[in-house]
Amino acid sequence: MANSSHLRLIKQGTDVWNRERGADPSLTPDLTWASLSKADLEGANLSKANLRGAFLRGAVLSKADLTEANLMGTNLNEADLSSAILVGANLTRANLIGTKLESAILTNAILTEADLSNANLKGVDLRNAKNLTLKQLSGVQTLAEAKIDSDILRQINERYPQLLKETKIEKEEVNS
């Protein structure tokens, strides 16, 4: 269960939340199983937060800092994570169906069994993402302008080139 004082703070909005996080940098947010459906958390500092199993369907987390956050099993269905920082985040078995991840940074993120069906990954940075499979990427809306490790990029180019429309891929990157 979520820490009740953390849940109360986050429900007051990003300004209140970020002010509290700034006042106590050692605070490790516990929002386990929190129900934050359609919450507006744009720009929230949720780095290292425990959001395991949280319900964030339709939430706005654009420009949020989710560095090293635990999002294991979290429902982010149709959430807006555009330009969010998810470096090293654990998204194991997260529901990202229809999620907007445009220009999000997911370097070193753990994506084991994460459902990316119909997600918008335009301009996303997936370099060094852990346990990311071609099958997961096959159902996304787009990977246009995405930064992806060359081995996966090569496979996508061979099997699902339509996902790379508008992508400026260097020939040597695809052919190497």
C-alpha cells in the first residue's frame, strides 16, 4: 500500500509534490498500488519512486522525472509520458497500451514483458533498454526518429519497416 502522506501530497499536484521533494531530497516516494487515474503530474519529480502496481491510466506524466522508478506492473494505459525521463526505470510487465512516449528517455530501462501495443514511440530513446524484444515493438504506432540499439533497429528495418517512417536512419547504422 502507498504511504498515505505521500499519496496525499501527490494528489495536491506537481507544485506541492516537487516542493516537498526539494525540501527533503532523501524522501523515497512510496506510491505502491496508488490510484492516480487521469492525474496531472506533468513535470513531477518521481525519481526512485515506488509506483509498483499503481493505476495511472490516462495520467499526464509528460516531462516527469521517473529516473530509476519502480513501475513494475503499473497500469499506464493511455497515459502521456511524452518527454518523460525513465532512465533505469523498471517497467517489467507494465501496461503501456496506447501510451504516448514521444521523445521520452528510456535508456537502461527494464522492459521485460512490458506491453507497448499501440504506443507512440516517436523520437523515444531506447538505447540500452533491457529485455526489449522485436515482438514488443511490432505492435507500436510508430518508432519514427527513435534511438534504438543497432541490432534491434536492423531487425525492425527488415520485418516492420513501416514503423520507421519519417525516421532519419543512417545507412551505415542499418547495414552495420
